Amino acid sequence: MRRLDRQQVVLTGAAGGIGSLVAVRLRDSGASVVGVDRVDCPACDETILADLSTENGLAELSATLLGRHVDILINIAGVQYFGPMAHQAASSIWLGYVVNLIAPATLIRAVLPQMQARGAGQIINIGSVLGSINYPFFASYSSSKAGLKGLSEGLRRELHGLGISITHIAPRAVRTAFNNSDVNRFMELTGMTADDPAVVADRIVKAISGRERDVVIGFRERLFMRLNAILPRAVDAGLSAQTVKARALFPL
């Protein structure tokens, strides 16, 4: 893989189960990593404590990034809600869209001018397979990740030929604390597998090194994404049994 010597990286969600592993691999490749999270990021060279869920927090972080040299921005931070939409608190809906979509867009806006001035830079957005296969009981999460995929594609077209690469990576389920007990129970009921976070971190860093465009982790998931784009009613039918099993977890 291409080394990332002396590259200045800003990584959100750097204290998390995937983010911390990505930070270690980036540093091993020669990059200097600034972690952004609500807590200290021991795997990084430096931590910026920030709240990505508020307008003030995003404004403060954007102002900080404006004064720094950033070669690579990696948006990993995210939140997930699993359950009936009718049960989801309004504050949870707000939080999901802000952290999963508005925060990445805001931070990209903060670093783009310097990247355009240099004619070089990388932006990596970590989405989800659920952003293309919109699962029941993940409606707000799926739609926020669908928005992130759209943001990545639109930016790629907008910045074509300017030396800035945009990478969108869609993992499937990963064995981290990101999944609560209800999600884990749902995966057990439906036979859904979860990937080793180290494997996912390796794939993310490989995509960064190779300046890849779109990465979907999972062969079956790639097939289902294509099928969902062409024959969504067929996917509806295929997910109906899983919907019944998930519904049993949330009695009215």
C-alpha cells in the first residue's frame, strides 16, 4: 500500500472501536493523526475534544480546522438508533442526522478551501450498507447514511479534476459497542454476521492509501445493494421475515 508519510490527518470518532484501530494503522503508515471525539484518543498523536451534535460545537471545531493544515479528513463518528420510528424521541432523530450527516458536511466545508488552494487532499466518509439497503427499524439511521452517500457522490462530481479525492466506504455490521443489546439480539434472530473491527479498519486504510472511490464491505451486501436499486420490491419481500422478527422485539 502507498505510505502516508507526513500526511496530516483529522479523524472523527477516533476513540471508538473502529476509529482507534484506523488511527493506529494510519500512524504506522507514517501519518500524523489528530483525533476528534468527546473523550481523549490515546491512539492518536493529538486529541481535539469536540461535540459534533451541536451547532456551537461544530462551529468551534470548524474554526480550529481552518487554522490547521489538513491533508486527509476522515468522518467516522456516528450514532445509531434501532427501533420503531414511533418510539424514537425527537431529540434522538435530531442527534442522528446532525452527527451522521450535518457534521461531516460542515467539517468538509471547513477544510475544502485549503485543499482547493493546494490542489490536493482526501476526504473519506464512512457510511453504511444500510445507507443503500434501507432496513426497517433503522429508518432514521439508514436515511442519514443515504444522505452521506449522496453527499460523497455529489462532492466527487463537483471536485472532479481538482486533485481532491472523495472516498465513500460502506461497512456492514461490525462487532463493536456501537451495537446495543437490541441490535445484537436482532442479529442473532436473523442470522446476521458482524465483521471483526480489525478487518474493517484494514479495509478502510487500504481504501485511503489507494484513493478508492466507493467501497462496500461484503460480497452479498454488494449484490443486495444492486438488487435494491433495480428491484426494490424484491428486497421488500426478502426482508419481510426479518421485519416480523424485529417487530417481536418491540411490543406495542
